[in-house]
Amino acid sequence: MRWLIWNVRGINKWHKRKELKNYPKNKNISLAGIIETRVKEHNARSVSHHIAPGWEMFNNYNAAINGRIRLLWDTNYYSVRVIKAEAHVLHYVVTNIINDHEYAVSIVYSFNTVEQRKLLWDNLKEIEQMTFIPWVIGGDFNAVLQLQDRMHGNLVTKAETQDFSKCIQDLKVSELTWEGDYYTWSNKQGGGDRIWSKIDRMFGDYKWMMQWGHISTVYELPFISDHAPMTLTFNDQHRSRKIPFKFFNIWAEHERFNYEVQQIWKQSFHRQKMQNVWMKIKALRLVLRKLNVEEFKFIRQKIEIARIELEHGQKSIDTSSSSELLLQEKELI
């Protein structure tokens, strides 16, 4: 089974509606968060039935004109309970009726300005306080998180990223591993006017990463939109395989490492000494895995980002061999 989150940039045109109808069939989608449909409320149900016949739907028209976020799901696989519907976030609990797995899901479609986005960050913090099952957040944040998240156009400033970054830290969520192109949106302009940015993302909390951390976000080709569709593929067979524990030396350098080890080691789990040691090690594995998710996960992505920065820097050096660019190249290498 596969989930889809996609900013489609309007589906009022017949050809876009037709292609969107084929997309779930071709990709085996069973739950979809469709963003920015631009469909009037009185047409919402007929359009949804055309796109996904027999599926249930929910829109946030009560919070936003034209219902900025639309949720569609196949009732043969899922039941859905909507918890919170705001103009920029739709939060719900989805239950897999086949295996009873429950997930908390927040679909985001943020506003364009820094001030308008502040309400989204506050809403996500409120949602975090009332969420006790695996939680995944995804959508179009209309904001960049890293300095390299825009290619061409205006340079990214730290002021652009700080609210988004602080929210992610406060929520204690991690970005899902991903596949596909780094940049998720472009302005579709030709030649030197083309701008790319990474504004579509997926995050999971600790419980999600422990249970579903093997699932990657796949950024598909934009197709009828200027945003890349994001898909998550659930494979219980893959999940059932036991993932071996591996110790990373870098953990020992973290400021929390000694404290976490001491907290486990001073406990008594069993009367027999060897059994007690074994149970301490088992408990410590869970603590260290949590530390890894919160502090050290996604090293490969960080390396890839550094590689992109290096490529951009070297291209700039070709035209302007300034000492600043040469120093940046040296640091990246």
C-alpha cells in the first residue's frame, strides 16, 4: 500500500483531473493528501468521486476558501478520524482496518509569508502535545530549512530558515530518508530564469521512526504540477525483518552518551549477574537507537547536501576564482 501527498496546483482543468485520476491507479495509492486543488466547495464531492470513485473524502473548507487541503482514502484499507482542520494543516488519525495499525498524520500546506507561517508552527506544537501514536508530518511548507534549499533566485538567508528549524527541533521530529531529486519545486521557467527549491518534506516523530523508519519518502517526477509528488510505500514483509544493532563510535562523543549509559547501568533488571548484564545491554540498545534518531540520523543526506554545495561552489569558481569561494571549496571537500 502507498500514500501520496502532492501539491497539484489546481485540478479544475479537465486534462489535469483526468491525469490525477490515473495517478492513484498507476501508483497503487490507497490514501492521498491533495493540496491546492482550487476546487469550489459545491464541486468538491463530484470532483473527488471522479478522481477516486468509491473513496471517502474530507476537505478543510470550514477553515479555508476553496479547501486548501483534501484528504482521500480507500475504505477497503483505512478508516479515518479527523482531529484538527486548519487552513494550513489537516491532522487526523488513520487506522489500517486489515492489521489495526494506527498512525497520526498531519498534511501541511503553509502560507507564503513568515508571519502567516508562525501560526502553523504553533499549531504543530499543539498537535504534538496531544499525539501519542506514531506521527508523520508532510506537505508543502512553503519554507526552506537549509541554506542550500534554493538554486538560483534570491539567496537563502538564515532568517528564512530559523522559525522552521526551531519548530522541527521543538517537535523533536526527524526528516524521513528520501529518494529522488533534491529540489521538489521549480517555477517552470526556461533558461537562466529557472528557480528550484526544496519546500516539500516529510518528518516523523520518535515513535514513527522506531516503527516505520525503514520507509523512505520518494519524490516522483512533477508531471502535471510544479511540485514533486511525495509517496510512502508500506511493506510489512520488509518491516518484519529484524534490523541488526550496530554501535557507532560517534555516539560516545555526544554529551548525553555517558549520562544515558549511567542511567541504564545503575538499574537492576535480574538477580543473576549475567542475565542482569544482558538485560542492561538490551535496554541500552533502545536508548542509543533513540539518540541516533534524534542526533545522528541521515548522515548520507548531509553528505549529499555537501556534495551539491561543492558542485555549486566549483561551478562558481570557474567564473570567479575568489579567495572566499576557494576557501568554501576547501571546507566542503
